[in-house]
Amino acid sequence: MQRTRTFPTWRGPAAIAMFFWSCSFGAAAHAQAWGLPEMSKETKACVDCHKKLNAPIYQQWGNSKHYRANVGCFECHMAQEGEVDAFQHEGYWIATIVSPKDCSRCHSREGAEFASSHHSKAARILGSADNTLAEVVEGNRGMITPAFPGGTSAAAVSGCWQCHGTEVKVLPGGKLDPATWPNTGIGRINPDGSEGSCSACHSRHSFSAFQARNPDNCGKCHMGPDHPQMEIYYESKHGIAYRAFREQLHMDSSKWVVGEDYSLAPTCATCHMSATPSRPATKDKPAVPGMPVTHDVGMRISWNNRPAVSIRPELSDEKMKLPGASVNWETRRNSMKNVCINCHEQQWVENFYVQYDNLIGLYHDKFAKPGLELYGLAKPLLKPVEFSNPLDFTWFEIWHHEGRRARHGAAMMGPDFTHWHGTYEVAKHFYSEYVPELEQLAKEAKASGDAAKIAAGDALQKKIEEVLNGPNHKWYLNKMDPAEQAERKKRTEEFKQRYSQ
């Protein structure tokens, strides 16, 4: 039975029933949670014990807005008999996990936006190439638990699942399987059927907006070789300004509107989630309405850079059957510009997007699209098991690691990641590993005596020659246009002359 968390008046004080009615009504009408007039007797009973047994948790809650609203342990953890993860504790039915569905009783708008986001769907990575790596290539079935008697991979449990989330398995008595709990993966699949974890960003038990606004909060997951947004941010002028002025950003403000409460630096939340002010019309520009806080972090992104070839976010949302499918990339880009314009002038913002789009175009046209086509032609010549060929790793790292770094670096103005960790690595491995490996495959196939392999090798070799003789790659064959060669030579001589003095 899935958890519904609906409670009749006989389940406790009338105030609790009124609390949930008012939360639902208030959040729907005003996106504003309400509180209880006084702390419930159930929560008081929890507190009497847990402030001794779990003093840090008690103190975190005591510093929270929940405490000031008389929302406590029982209001969040209470359950009903028969719910899949419910168990009896000191005379009350409770559950360990507080899911987004539970939080949405009071935070309904935030819950609906989060449920519509890619964040809440992050556990759908299960079964992807990334997961195959962690479960099979890196891992084994050595982690035996009650829910996984046949074993599962400890690499996936402590790696992938901790960011992306996993399906939490409930054992008899409401206990949670150790392979799936603890877990605050942002796409966690909860026993009540909801997807996501609010505590992935708003850590228990303070559930602080201040913490969620801090860029380090995003760094648990958005870092590393394939999505180094945290490192890129700290390299960028935005991150440099944040470190210089973070004490002046008023991140503990309830309102926290860029351009009003702060303007010295943005954080991740500023650009992707937080509110902007309205701006009046001028003689040259129309009025711009302010934007509210959003918990759908994809609503200001105009490229989805996760795949080998970047796609527009509405196409990604359509594949996942999310409501964002109806919001095109131009609208989302204008929303991001609405943020940018609070610190930058219009020409700066427009020209940034020209630079960003052209980096995406360069990566697509020179490496990603021909690389994908070559990989497809090589498939008949490879061992059929994924990641059992050197070429599988070479191509995976070109697009999944280096290509993403280049694109994310351009998106967030991190030049070192765009170039040295990005396009340089893409080019180096494309020319020094990928093309030679493809040529060797074609050569071996043509010498195999197998008609099917010979045909596949011929097709692959033909495509290699077509790609390398194209304008993006002919330098590799020493076929650079003479005029460009002359220009390169001139610039080299100018460089030598400049630094020889």
C-alpha cells in the first residue's frame, strides 16, 4: 500500500487536521505554507525524548522555520497503519522517510514544480550506460542485503545512487534496506511512489533556504569529470565574485531578490531558481515582469548538454513526458536573460549567448556528429558487449566527459574547462586515439576474408576519409588551404618577433 498521508480528525488534535487543511489551501492559493497555533502533543512527546538521544537533530530543527511554525517531528513523520513503510513507535504510527509528497502538503507549488523537473527524475538513469559501468564494468554482485539476495554493486550503491537516487526498499516492520538507505539522491523513488528528495538540497533537519542558496550545496553532484559545474563556477568570474563578497549577499533574506537584496555576485540558485524583480518600461525597452522562485531548474536552460549531441530542453522534457515539453528554449532563454540583465547590460547578455551557441555548434559539427556516425559504422566490427572494446571507452569519454566539460564550461564562462579540459581533450583523443582505432578496425576487417566484415570495413574506411577530408579536419592530412597556411605562418612569425625582443 502506498503512503497517502491523509489524516482524519480523530488521528490527533483538531489543530493538526486544521493545519493540513490550511497548508493545502494556503499553498495552493498563495504558495505559502502555514503553521500550527501551538506545538502538538505528539511532537512534544517526540521532542522530550529526541532532544536527549539526538541533540544535534533537535538543535537543527530548533533553528528552523518549521520550529517557529510549530511544525515538528510528528507533523512530518506521521503515518497510518497499513502504509508500506509505517511502523509503530512509542504508540504512534510513523515512517522514517519524509517524501516530496509529504512536504507538498504545505509546499504544494514547490512540490509540483520539483515533480515536473529533471531533478526529480534523476533515478531514471538506472539502466543507462553510466549505470552499466557502475553495476557491471566497475562492480559485481557482492553486496548482499535482504532486498537484494542475489547481490548488487557497492559501486552503484555508494556512487550513482547517492546523487541520482534509487528505489527505497522497505523491509518488514518499516525498516529500510541498507542498499537503498541512507539515500538523499535527488531522484530517489520513495515508498509512497513519489520521486525525489527535498533534503537533497534542504538538508535535514534545518531545511535551510540559506544552505540551498549556497553554491557548495550543488557540488555534491554537479562536479567531477563529466559534469564539473561546481569547479567551473568557482573558476568563473561569478564564483570569484562570490568568494569575495559572499558575506554581503544576504543569503539569509526571506525575499532574496537579485538586484534588490544583492547584486555583487550570483550563486547557482540565483540563475536557475531564484526570484527576479520587475523592471519598468523605458523609452527603448518594454516593461519586464519579475519572475518568482522556481523549483524546476530546467526552466531557464536553453541547451540540454547531457547527450552526445546537445538537444533543446523541451525535446528532453517531451521524452520524459514532463510539462516542460510545452515551454520552448527561446522562452527559457529569455527567462535566464531576465536574471542576467540585473547585473549585465543587454549587449553583454546577447553576445554571451552568441559565444555559447557557437561553441555548441563547433563541438557538434567537428566532433560529435561525425563521431557518432563513425561509431555507428564501427559497431558491426566490435565485440557486442558494451564497454568490452577500447573504442567504447574512447568514444564515451570524448562525449560524456570531455565534450560535456567543453559545453558546460562555455555555458558557465569557465574558459579553462571550455578549452584545456574540454575542446583540447576532445581534439586530442579524437585524433590520437579515436581515428587511429577506427582505422585499425577498418584495416583488420578488410583483411579478414569475411564478406560481411569486409563490407563493413569498406564503409567505415570511406566515412573516415570523408570526415578527414572535410574542412574541419583536412589539416590532419596536411591539406590545409594554402591561404590559411600562409595566415598561420604569418601569425607564427609575428609571435616570434614579438617575444624575441
